[in-house]
Amino acid sequence: MALSMDEQRMLAEIERRLAAEDPGLATKLTSFRRPGPAAGLRTRRGKIVGSICTIVLLAVIGITVYAMTPFRAYGQKTKLPATTSSVSAPSSAPTVHKASTSTHAPG
């Protein structure tokens, strides 16, 4: 809804009187007219740039996690659980098997 010329003139007069009477309040009220730093993100270009930056950041995080997975196994020192079984563990001492060398002929 547009203001008529008379209403716009009256509004401008009120703004001038307010600025003359209370400059601090006038300064605060004029700050509403200035776009803030987030105004750039509301444009189409800002949204596209923000989206691309978000996708690149997520890709970098994903690649970093993927690259670090081989190192996860080296950082953990887990011991194998002790199991009791009928199979004995091989000893470090060498075992000597004697072969029967018989010179007798069967008979």
C-alpha cells in the first residue's frame, strides 16, 4: 500500500523532528535500513556459493574419514582372548623325528 504525497511529506517531517530531538534514537532507527552482513547470503548468488562451499566441506570430511580408516587398526592394541583347546601350541624347541632305518629284509 503506497503512501500519498501528503502522507510522505508528513512522515519526512516527523523523521526530521525526531532526528533533531533525539539523535541517538534516530541513529538506532536508521540502522534498520542498512543491510547487514547476512544480506549477501540472501541473494541467489550467495545461496549458490554457500551451497557449493557446504558440499566441498562435506566431501573433504568424507575423504578424510575414508583416508584415516586404515590407521584405525594400528592404533588399537587388543589381545586375543585366551582359549582352552586340546590342540597344544607349537613349542619353539625343534622336534626330532627318528626314522626307522632297518636293514633287515622282511621274511
